[in-house]
Amino acid sequence: MNDKNPKSSSGKFRKWLKRKHKKKQPDPYYLQDELSDGDDFMEDIYVSSLEIDPCTSTNELRIFVGTWNVAGRAPVGSLAVDLEEWLKPQDAVDIYVLGFQEIVPLKTRTVIGAEDPRKATNWNLLIGKALNESSGCPWLTPMLNPISSDSYHYVRNPGLEKRASFSAICDNTRMRGKPITQHRHHQQAVIGGSKYKLMASKKMVGVFISVWMKEELVTKYSVSNVKVSSVACGIMGYLGNKGSVSVSMSIERTSFCFIAAHLASGEKQGDEGRRNHQVSEIFKRTSFPRSAKDEHNLHPLTILGHDRIFWFGDLNYRLYNLEDNLARHLIQKKDWKALQEFDQLRREQEDGGVFQGWREGNIEFAPTYKYSSSNCNRYSGGVPSRSGEKQRTPAWCDRILWYGKGVKLLSYLRSEIKFSDHRPVSALFSTQIEVNKSSNPRIFSKDTIVPNIMPPEQIGTSGNYEEGKATLLSLIVKDTEASSIHTQKL
């Protein structure tokens, strides 16, 4: 291939890659996903009404979604400063949704051994520090032991026209039937606390998701049905070196699903088929089961049942049928448009493969993988190559997609943190939620905020019941204590 005239070469592939799509796009809320093996896959999807109830209004939320493969490195040292630079904590962001891959090295003992909750705790600690200390809010070291109760209740305070939260730190049975006024000190504790609160967290081997919401919105809106799910589809189709962790939650009358994924690697022809299969498995096996207490509080059971869906991670799709030298030449010229014509993920979407009907922002940044090493701005391989380096054609492995109406992309970019062989990617979205106009006080039941940590037999092969409680609940209770201390000083 002639590197001196890359535009003419890429033009030929442009014609070859383009496909005519004259079919009308199906309504995404009634989409029969082509990844399904049969009709029963879509059977249990809960479909939200698209009609706006006259008793509701719409409010705007801004959601920051980020993904980063950290190559097994621990969150220590200067990373705290780097993380703050990536997240850029600011008032404009209401929710931070962060997905990480390889927060532990993908070695045999970490893949088949017991989960280590300390890794997730350390990452959550660092994220909380980056989001809160920059705004002068208190953030203390979390306790490592879980509390005895995962009850969170919400009640609207008519005087403030907002909902204040309080945590049932005591045993569940001691809370039942007691008047809310007896827990007013818990209600006050939320005011003046951390700017962002941890809403959900889930780890499966090296895949990790962490969701944070602005504290004032937690008290303003009804946040319910926070649930987590994990799907392991790595070695032999069921080990957790590859797969996904997901969070489902509802804010007022709008449901959200966030999926952080790490798919199969490889740039040989046919490797994309393994990635496509894993996407299919994640769609089929991700579930958010209802329990007895959810009888009158319906929520989506599967990914596609949600109103707003965000899928992000190290998806590992490469540049298709493109010589390494030409790829590097286009990168040097910053000709992202020409380079995108060879992008494997976009070709899969166009050719009737995975993620049909999903959207992604225009990529106007350099490929995020693979860099020679940490603290390096040079891609691995190339000519001449250094001893011991893997020959890898650079690619946009780290991606953020979304699905559903009412979502607007505000920015899509990468950060220049030289912590691993990947660069982190982030997208800022503006989305609408439906809010009830009624001001009648409402009390929300158990599991309103804390994820319904399902028994191991209900969440696939991960079985991280105690780890999930330790990671999430210890952070929440410590955050509540910090809020109370801060309030007493005022």
C-alpha cells in the first residue's frame, strides 16, 4: 500500500466499507435484538411508556461516563492528581459513571481465585477523594467491614421541598414501625456532607464500575431500584477475565443502565467474532431480578428494558485490514476521518453485526491503544521496533456508546494520563428525566438507594456478595459520618 498517498488508498476502502441502508430504523423500545438466539430473550423486558404523563415534567441531568484500562496497576502515588485531571470535578456534572478494566493483573490466581475487595475499595476511595476534596468537602478513609443493615429510606421534607436521606445504621428489625421523627438526626446528617455520594459499585476480577451522584440531587429526586449484575464470559466462556459489570437504577420515572465491559483481545482476522459473541452473552445474561418487595415497584429486568443505556469499556475492536505503516501515517497527520473508515466496531454496526441502532460520538482523537509503556507517548511496535515490544497496530479499543431517546452528547474525548498502555476516554451527556409534579410526601422502601446485592446463584458466576457489601456499604456509612461531623461544626 502506498503510504505517500493515503487518501487515495483509504478512498478505495471507503467505497468498499460503505453499505446501503434503506431500511427504516426500528423503534429502539421495541427492538428485537439480533443477538438473541430465540424469542424468549426479549420476553421479560419491561418497556417504559414513551408518552409524557400530564402529571410529570422533564428535568435535565448531566452524566459523565468514563472508561479506562489501567493495565493491572494499583491506584497509588501521583494517580490521585491524574484522576482529578481526568474527571475535572465541576458543578455541571450531576452523575459520574466510571468503568475500569484490569484493576488487577489478569493472572491465573486473580482470575480463578477469590475476589479481593481491597482493590475496589482503594479505587472508590481515590475517586471519592478526587470528586470531593477539590470542592472542599470532607472525605475520610472508609471502613473495611460492612455494616449490619443495607436499608436506605427517603422522605420528602415539605419545608425544604427536597428529600433528605438517612441511613438505618442499626439492625433492620429495630427500624421497622418506628416514626420517622425519631431519626431526624440522620436526616440532617446529609446536609453539608460530601459533594458526590457513592451510589453503586461492582467488581468482577479486573472489571469494575463505580457510580457517583451529586448529593443535593440524591435528596432532591427519588432514586430507586439500584441493582447490580455481572457476566463472566472469558476463558472457557465463564471466567471473569473478560465480561461486564452493570448497574441499573431509576431516577424519578426514568430508568438507566450502565454497562462496563472488557471484551476479547486480538487483532487477527476473526477475533472480532469472539468479541461479538461476548456482546451477545452480556445482552442475554445480564439481569436485574425482581424480589418479593418489588411487587408494586416494577423495574427493567434486562439491559434493553431501560430508558437510557450506556455501554462503555475496553471493547478491543481494532482497525480492520489496514497496514500498520498506513495507520501510523494517518495518526501522524491526525486524519481521524480517514482512519475511522477502517474501524472494526463501526463496520460491525454497518454490516448488521453488533450494536445496531446504538450511537457513538464522532472520534476526533488519536487511538487509545497500545502505548509502549506507562510514562510514554509512543505506540508499541512500529519500525524500527524496540526489543521485547509487542507489534500492535494502534486502535480505538476504548469506547463509549449509548442507546435510547432523550440523550445528547456534549463532548467525547481522551485524556493524556500516562499511567498504563491505554489512555482514558470520557463522554459528557445531557439527558432528560421524567419527574412527578405531585408534592405529596412519599416514603421509599428498603433498597431504595443501596444496590440489591443478589445472592451468588442469581448473579451468574461472580458470587461477590460479601465483597459488594464491604466495598459499597463501608464507604456510604463513613461518608454519612463525615457529613454528620461537618454539620456539627457549622
